[in-house]
Amino acid sequence: MPMMGGHHAISGTAAWLALAGSVPVMGHAAGLDLWDLDPAQVVSGAVVATGAALLPDIDHPSATISRSGGGLTKAVTRAVSTVAGHRGATHTLLAAVAFTALAVLVNRLDWQVRVPVLGEIEAGAALLVTVMCAFGTRALKMVEGRLLPWAVGVVAGLLVAAIAPDTSIWLPAAVAVGVLTHLVGDLLTTDGIPFPTWPLVVKPPKRMASGLWQRSGDIAVPLLGDAGSLREWLLCTAVTAYAVVGMIGTLVAEPWVLGI
């Protein structure tokens, strides 16, 4: 089975902070600061990466994404599942490219709206943040119900549009990081993910098939075992601690991110 939804989400948060963050922890930088982002962009990207880490499961009718938007998201996930099957096309490197390209496209739409107090904002970026935040908060069980995650998402989208308006780099990067983190998470379980060159799939000779390179052509490095295993919980406990320290450290270092 693939990794659990909440674990995917927090892994996306942690992966983003590890790559984009730079907050010092015990005298050492806790992130690689790859894109030289300011704290507002780091926090905003963490929100997006959290939700984006759930995107590959758009092919699963029982996944968090399916339950997040009522009948609409259920219909979309059922349709994708019918066409692609679960843990198929959407769990590939090609899908990661497609999700990122879609984020770039939406982000570049010349679609501005005027919001009271905030003024003009980029609606495409705000929409992406809203959706990713709604998915992420639901997966992490930070809020309950059908409408509250979306209310939180709208607030996050508007705030991000105000405090981190230059989304050209961090927003598509956060989507890419989130999706790739999901693929790595599933790779570490027994079911694995499709062959890296999908749709060109290389299947092993019958005698060479194993849990690492399966008869279907899927590959796995099952260090975590099945979904929900003790190993997965232990890893994600450590990942959660890192994500919490990274987020708090970024906010404390630059309190103006919260407007204080």
C-alpha cells in the first residue's frame, strides 16, 4: 500500500523547508536555501508543498483530495482512477512535470482582482495556494468539516498574495517538491511506484522479478514496509518535528511574516 495521506502532506512540508529554508537550529542552518527566498516565501511555499504532496493521489477515490471538495473532487478522482488506475500515471515523473507545468501556467495567468485592504492580487497564485492549503489542512486534520478547510485556504491564499506576491519561482518549485516527495514516499513502501521512464515500462525477466523490481515493472525500495507501519510512523514523527521547528523558526526569525 502507498504511504498515508497525512504522512505525505507533512513530508511535503519538511522537504520544502529542507530545500528552501535557512533558519538556524542549534547553530546550524536547517535548510539548503536553494532559491534564496525571503521568510514569507519560504512559509508560503511550505503551505503549497504540503498540499501538492497529495496531488498524485488524485487517482484514488478514497484519498484526501477526493473527500476535500464534495461531489466535484469525488467525480474527478473517480474519472482519473478509471482512466489511469490507482498508483499509475499520476505517480510518475511525467506527472510531476505535468503538475508543475500546470502550476506555472495558472501562476502566469494575467488575472488580477482587487480585494479590500489588500488591493490588487494575482488571482491565479491565490487560487493555487487556496486549493493546496485546503488539501493540506484536511490531510493533517488541522481543521475538520467540508467547508472549514476551504475557508482556511481562502484566507491563506489572500495572505500569501499580499506577503509573497512574487510567485514566479517559489510557487511552481513548491508544487514540484510536494509531488516528488509523494513519489519518494510511495517508493519507500512495498507497492512502490511505476517505472521511472513511464509510459515506457521495462519489466524484469521472470527470474529477476523481486520486491525491488516487480513483475509489473514497478520499482520499490521498501524501507518503510506497508503503509501505516511502525517504521513509517517513526519516520514521520521525526519529519513532523523537523517541519514544526523549521516553520516556527522561520516565523520567529521574521515576525513580520505574520504581520506583527
